[in-house]
Amino acid sequence: MTGRLNNKVALVFGAGSSGPGWSNGKAAAVAYARAGAKVACIDIQAQAAEETASIIHGENGRASAFSADVTDSASIARTVEAALAEFGQIDILHNNVGVATAGGPEELDEDRFRSSLDINVGSIFRTAKAVLPHMRERGAGAIVNISSLAAIRWTGYPYFAYYAAKGAVNQATVALAMQYAKSGIRANCIMPGLIDTPLIYNQISSNYASVDEMVAARNRMVPMGKMGNAFDVANAAVFLASDEAAFITGVCLPVDGGQSCSAVAGV
């Protein structure tokens, strides 16, 4: 426990993992707890949220697990009210839910395109709508949205809807930061680059001849020579949510090993 988030309560949407290991959301929830925050671990899969909460309990932190669907405003509102009833306040809203939908305009149908936007950026609209009244009433709050390097760079994968949605996440974060700055609420986003999480083995490995080839290719794309891990993203989130970042808002922060500075961002 570092204590930098003592007496804070964090709501982490997307706190589960799609497979064994550390997803960005799971790592964020645990990192918030290690920094002293009480954490509401929220995921559409109740078992995944419970697994993350149990890790926090095992480290003597305080956490509760909740299930919510970020495409359903009523589900989010119920979860926020339940978290408020248990913890009494909300200091940090962390949005980590996202999906990378493959295909360009020719391959995507209308439903898959709309669904990608609804999950990736619609989730931020709905969670903010539910949490902002409480933050405004208290005159304080920090929102951390997880975007992607895909918001500003071609990353080598044909994910038209994902690029569009994550670009929208960046500007939605700026809009939140500017509109609510005088209310004491900060909003920032993180743009992870190539991160080694369970998701890439489920969604991306099929683009390569083997898993080993995927890992090697993604490592080569990063100027520092290897992919990051989920705690690289989580540690950035803890900083942005903490009082150490009290004068930082509206920032879209790359956590990418320098890839956004490279002449060739993708493959």
C-alpha cells in the first residue's frame, strides 16, 4: 500500500479479465487498491469482477464486486447507487471497457459498427452521466478513460470502427475536462500502445502464424524493444487519479514505449 489514494473510492468498469493473467482493467483495480483506495470492481461477467475483488481482499484491501452492462444505462445507474450505498462516495471513475471489432467499411455491417461505438465510447457517456452528479455535489472527482494508441495512429490492424471510437474517446475526455474543470472534476485518458494482456491472445493471435510470431512482431514494433504490461497502464492511471496530478486535466497520455513517436507505428 502506497497511501497515495487513501480515503478515496474508485469505480472500475471493466475490472475483470478475458482470460488468465492481467488485463488492463484488472491491474487498474488492484493498483488503485494497493495505493489505498476502496474499489468497486465492475464487469459484465460477475465471476471476473469477483476474482479481481478477491485478489484485493487477499492483499488486505477493501473491494466489492458488481456486475453491470455498460450498454445499459439502467444497469450502470443501479451499480453506481449500490457502490454509493456501500462506500459512501465516488472519487475516481475508471472506464476500461472496450472491444476491437475487426474489419473496414466494406467488411463491417451496420450492427457491428454501431455496437463498437456503443461499447467503446457510449460506455463513457453512460458512466459519466451516472457519476458526474455525485462528483459535482462533492466538488471533486477524477475520471480516467482508457483509450488506445489507435486513437491517433494506424497500429497495423484493420479495425475501422475501433479507430473511430477511440478517437472519439480522446475528444470526449477533453470535453469532460473542459466542461467540468470549474466543478473540481478532472478527466484524462490513457492511450496504451502494444500491451501484453490476455485480450491479444483471444482477439489478435489469429492474424499471425503462431502466438510466438505475434509476440515477436509486436515486440519489434515498440522502440523500447518489447510490449508493455497491464501494470504499466495501471500505474499511469493511479498517478492521473491521485492528488499528485491535481493540475493535470484534458490529457491524452500515450503509454506505449515510444511507439507514438516512431515513424512507423504499425506493421
